[in-house]
Amino acid sequence: MFVRRKPWLMLTPALLFLLLPLYGLWSALWNSLTPDGEVTLRVYSALFSNTEFLFSFFYSMWIALISTILSLMIGWLMTRFFLFYLENTGGKLAVWLPMIFPHFVWAYLILLLFREGGVISGFLPGDPAFANDPQGIGIILTYLGKEIPFVILMLLPVYLERNRAYDDLVETLGGSFLSRIKDAEWPFIAPVLIETGLIIFAFTFSAYEVPALVGATFPEMISVFTYDWFYSGDWSERPLAFAAMVSSSAFIGIVAWILLFFMNKKRRNITEGL
Amino acid sequence: MKIYVFWTIFALFVFFPISLLVLQSFTSPGSLTDVSALGWEELFGRRRLLEATGVSIVIGFFVVVCNLAIGLSAGKALALYDFFGKTVVDTLFVMPLLLPLLAITFGLHIAMIRIGLADTAAGVVFIHLVPTIPYSIRIFRNGYVSLGKRMQEQGEVLGASVWRTFLDIELPLLRSSIQSVIFLTFVISLSQYVITAIIGGGSVVTLAMVYFPFLSSANTSLVAAFSLWFALLPLLFYIGAEGLLRLFPYQRKVRR
């Protein structure tokens, strides 16, 4: 009995920590449902009939999706093709270097390089500004700079510890380069890739710092939009801020659930040999 | 051939932007050729910056200590034991990274006002745990997986207490995991602007709180120096932590 109880004892501090995010989310939900002390969906109906909010929501979704897919693809390609150099100290340092700068410092760099008359955009014909632009290129560039190294660091251990005999197996059986990726690599990296993608998507969808610095005044990312509600003069718009963030959480939750469901199904298929 | 491609990518997308910051911090604003150390001088001439650096280090220190304690014990449980509900617990520990930090912070802010943690450094430490703990648990879990059970069993067989086993076997062998956690946690804590602003309510002034209003400043040399300070600080903290780790007795006794 004692042996059985031990892991739970060791998990207790971490489970207590989980109360912070869980309570935070619960409290946000409760406050969005009870704007005047009684349970009502009034705030949500106001929220979803607010076209500015809806626009900002879809804009955030779009920017987060582009940032996530590009980060995953470039990060995966770099890990795959430069594995040999990434194992060395020099290569590792190269990947870690961007990690030590906060997101907002990287955003400032993008500002310095790509704003109107910036170090790079100033030299381009027509002086196009890629920062504070409505297309969100500045935001995406900032996230790429920070998230590609993150993807590499998440994938690196998988590639290093993967059973490389599968590569030989595919080769012996006459498989092509593509079938090597599909059969000998994908099953190993898919779970990590999906999890990393989810983390990046959730983060880029709802983070405040980067869009606050390199985003446009219109359209605004959901976080900047919501933050303004939270800190608007009187507290009348606070329930809206809570509801907007609860809706974002629900959206990310659904996306995560679908992806994890498919991942587990796939994992079962692999282990059960289907 | 490949190696040139790798380093060219690095030079273009990492080295070039960072060296631009370094260059700008040592030249006068808007010019990249006119050498001047005014950016750095002005930076360290501001009392607010030095105070904020102190506040950031103290908050970062407590966040790191909590991360080490929670991460080590949870990581060990997840790596070395099988128990009912493990997959659920596993998923739960990723969840804080998937929820919008603003949603959690908005909600916790109300609770913290009620129990008197709002506008305090302790409240800020608590909220900084949310984006850091999941990573620490994962790093220590991987560390314990590669460490395995055998080493600890050996200690146990030889009659060592749990504490002794931890100090003499786990701590030295998990060193690289500990280093990663210290570094990563401190960097993440230093990078939090909006959640610090909400929970700290303007009375807990960390470096990020000073940096943000600076960004609209025309004095690009000063902002460049400030930006580099954000990268230098984790390195200094890391060196300090490394010094502390060396104080453990077994680190000195190793002689060959």
C-alpha cells in the first residue's frame, strides 16, 4: 500500500500547482456568467454579436495557424537535415541563442529591421513596412524567429533517440526517400510535432506582448483587443473580457481535443499493429 | 556543403539581427557608424533600471526554486512509477501551456485581490509558475527516465536514506536537467510583461515593466542596450546558480 501511495505523494506539489490555472479559468468563466450576480448568458450573446470581436478572433486564428505551420515545417526540416551539426555544442548554442531573448525583444528587432525606414525595409524598393502591418507579417516573423528554435529543441531528442534501424529496414526493402520519412520517421515524430504545434498555436493565438508591439492598430489580435476591455475606464466591459478569454480557451480546448484524439487513435494503430 | 547552409541560415536569421543590436548599443541613435557608449551609460545611469533588475532577479529566484522543487518530485513520479491515472495526469500537466495565459490571469487576479496577493511580488511569483512548471516537469521527467531506477536501488540496498540518495546520486546525475530548468525558467519569468502588469498592478516593477514604455523612445541606442541586458541577465543568473551548485560537497571531492 505504501509503495502505491508514493507516486501520488510526489505528485502532490504539482497537483496543487494545477489549482492555479484551473481556478483561474473557473473564476474567469464564473465572472463572465454572472455580470450582475445572477447567472445569465447575456455577456456571451453580446460578445458574439460584436463584429469587431469576431473579426479579431478569426484574425488571431489565421495568424496563429500560419505561425504554427511555418514554425513546425521549417523547424522539422532544419532538425532533419542538420541533425549532425545540432548534436555538437556549436550547433546547440546556435539554437539556444534566440531562446534567451524574450519575445518582446525579438519583436523590437523586427521593428528595427522592418518598420518604415527600418534597416532592411529602408533598402527595399518602395520602403514596404512589415511591422505594424495589417497583414500581421511582423507578428508572424517575430514568432518564426522564436518558435523555430523551440520546435528544433523539442524534436531533437526524438531524432537522437529514435531507432535508426528502421531507416536501414526501409532502405533494404527498397523504400524511397519519402517512404523513409513516412514509415521510419513520422510515427516517432508525429506525437511530439502535434504537441509542439498545439503549444505554439495556443501561445501565438493568445499572447499579448508581440502583437502589442508589432501588430497593427487594426485589425487587432484577440489578446490586445481583450486587454483593452479589461482595462477600459469603468469595469463595465470586464465581463466581456472574461467571456472573450473563456471563448478562446474553449476554442483551443476543442482543437487540442480533436488533435489528441487522432494522435491517440494513431498511436493505438501503431502499437496494435493495424 | 550542408554545414555552410546551416551556418548561413544561422548568420542571416540569428547572428545578423543580434549583432545589429550589439552594434546599435555601441553607436549613437539611428547611426550604426558613430561609436558612442552613451546607450549603456544612460541605461545604467537609471536607478529605476537597477531596482527593476533587482526585483526581477528576486522574483526569478523564487520562481526557479519552486520549479526545481515541484519539477523534481513530479518528474520522478512520472518517470519511475506506474500508477492508475498516469495518462490523465500527464495531459493535465500540459494543459497550463494550452490555456490562454490572459484567461488564467484575469481569473486569478480577482482571487488574488481577495486574499491580498494582488500587487505583491509573491502574487507575481505565483502567476509566473503557470508558464514555467509544465516545462520543468517535462525536463525532469526526461532526466529521470534516462537516469533509470537502478542507481537509486543501489543506494537503497547500501542503506542510504531517501535524502542521501537524492543528494549523492540523483542531484549530481541530473545536473544537466537542473541547469536547463534554471536557465529556461529564469528566461520565461523575465519575459512576462502582461501577466506581471495585471497581478503586480504597477507596484511590482520588473524589468519588462520598465522596458515596454521605453520601446517608443527615439533613443534606439538605449533600447538596444536594454534589449541586450535581457539576454545578459539570464547568463549572469546562470553563472551565479552554477557557482551555488558547486558549493555542494561532492563537486569538490572529485579528484582523479
